[in-house]
Amino acid sequence: MNRTFHQKFTLASKCGITIFTLLAFYLFMVKEGLLGVLVIIVVVGMIERVLHTEYRFEKDEDGEWLVIDKGRFSRNKVLKIDEIVKCTSMKTVLGLSHYLLIQEGVSRFYSVQPQNDSEFIAELKKRQEK
């Protein structure tokens, strides 16, 4: 059975989108249209990534996988559930938000921000036990 978790819309994401949007309006006000358009493109990319990032647990004949899909403009990262060593909850510098740090093998680390951390960790543990 496949299970999907969507990304959390954090305070940092909201602040970043707001600041870049205000910067774009300011650039249009001072008649710097080209720079304003470039900043708007960045804002669209930020919004697209926040809205379309999802974490999917999938199962097929080869095994079970965690697919990290960060939207239309980036490649999916596919992690084999058996190769995930641990999943740790981490806090950001100022403690405003937190994320889950997934360790795959010895030297690969991925950060994820699912909406419901506890359910995500429970699903990961359930699939690792099989």
C-alpha cells in the first residue's frame, strides 16, 4: 500500500515568500522591471516547491521505497527503506521550526518536513520491520 505525506508550510517558508514578493513589488516601483521579473520567477519556484513537495512510501516487486518528490522542477530522490539507518528530529538554528533528518547508509543525509512527523516516523518504522 502506498502512503503520501505532504510538506509542512513553515514560518520560514512564509517569511521567505513574503520578503521576495515585497522585493519584487519594490523593484517594479523603482522601474527595475527585469530584476522584478527575475525575483517573481524565484517566488513562483518557491511557491511551487512548497505546495508540491511530497514524500511517498511505495511498494513494488523489488522492495519498499521512500520517494522524495520536491515538485516539478527537480528530480525525485528514491531511497530504499532497507538502507535507511535512522530518522532523527532536528531543530533549526533559532528553533522556529524543525525537520526530520534521514540517514541512508553511512554518508547520505536527507531532510524532510512532513506535516505530521509522528505518523511519518511510525510509517517508516512499520515498513522497516517487515
